[in-house]
Amino acid sequence: MLSRLVYSLYTRILLSKVQAGDVPQHVAVILDGNRRFAESMGTSSVTSAYQQGAWKVRQFLEWCQSLRIPQVTLWVLSLDNLRRSRPELREVLQVIEQEVVGIAESQRISQTPRRIRFLGQLNRLPAFLQNALGKAENMTARYNDFYLNVAVAYGGREEIVDAVRKLLVSYGNEGLSLEDAVRRVTVKELGDHLYLEGVPDPDLIIRTSGEIRLSGFMLWQSVYSEYYFCDAYWPTFRQLDLLRAVRSFQQRKRRFGQ
């Protein structure tokens, strides 16, 4: 009981300090550690761990609401994850199906309702999940002040390759020669063909579970992002962990290469 009181008090104090500073406008998170959390709890089934991780997403959005963070991006499933065993993958996909619609419905009562968008090679997902993602997007399409971007079947290298393909197709539709296309390519032109056009680059990228790498997450967009690595598995991530990450961000001097 005493430890909970101390935690609650410290969290409120840190929240007030963080709110007084400049908060990142775009926070991206690699939700890592669900399976290891399940193992630490002594269970071989990952369904419960992923369900707890999904509920953590709802809490995380509430915490971001308290900080008025307009853009949140969450990486929930990588292309590499699609190679997991069929039974485990089915469990994970079913949890995602249930939760994305539930999160979309919850936006109706949120003080800062978020428009949900999905990025990744969504065509590689089963039809039932594609339908759920489309439903979630349609349910939140009218919200335009706050956003939740969810990376599913996502890989950073694949995003860049797909952007190049789309750019080349657009040049082909214009009837450009190869030489003209080469002269036309710019950073902005290629960036405009990424999965989510017009989304500002993440200011802060958080990875849970103690792994200190990006694993290809938002390779193009993270060139000037600040990183924060947290030891907690995603299902055990706390508001205090988010506040510490944002406080660390506020204490850094961003030079953008200058």
C-alpha cells in the first residue's frame, strides 16, 4: 500500500513538471516484450499477454491525452512476426482484430479523440483483420486533431522499397523517361510516397523490453528522432515510464545536424 502511494505521488509530481515543458508532438513506440512477459508469468500461451498489451495501449493513449501529444505511432506487428508459428500468429491477429475496433469505439468518449490510421503491407494480412482495420479507420475518420498510427505487418526497409515503387509508377504514369525520373527524385518526393503521407517525423521513439535497437522501425522518419529504451516489458509499461521518457526528451538539446 505504501509503495503504491509513493508511486502515485511521484507520478503526479513528475507529470506536473513534464506538462510545464515542451512535450514531443509525435511519440512512436515499439511495443516489445509481450512473449517474454508471458514466459515470466510461467505460461506458454501468449494470448493473455497480448490482451494485457492491448489494454496497455488504451492506458497509454490516456497518458498521451494528459500530455496533449497529437501524434502517436505504435508498432504492434512486424513483417518478421508473420513468420511465427501458425497457432501463435492466429492468437495475435485475433487480439489485434478485437482491440482495434474497441479502441476505435472508445474514441467517441475521449476528450481528445484520435483518428486511427494503419501503415504496413496490409495486403499480407488475412481478410478478417483487413476488414477490422478498415472498420476502425472509418469509425474515426472524422477526427482530425489527434492521431493514432498503428504499424501492422510493417518493416522499415519494405516501406522505403514500396515508396520507391510507388514513385516510379507515378513517374511512369506521367510518361517520364528514366533520365527525367532520375533528375526528378528528391527527398521530399520520395517521402511523400511513404505509407502515411504528411505525418511529421517522430520526435521521440520509445522501445520497451530492454532491447537497444530499432529493428528497422521508421528508418526514413527517425533520422532526427530522440530514442529512449525502457527495460519494462510492454504489458508492464507504466505512466511513470512514459513521463521519464518525455523528461529525458526535454533534457536533450536537439541540433538537427547543425
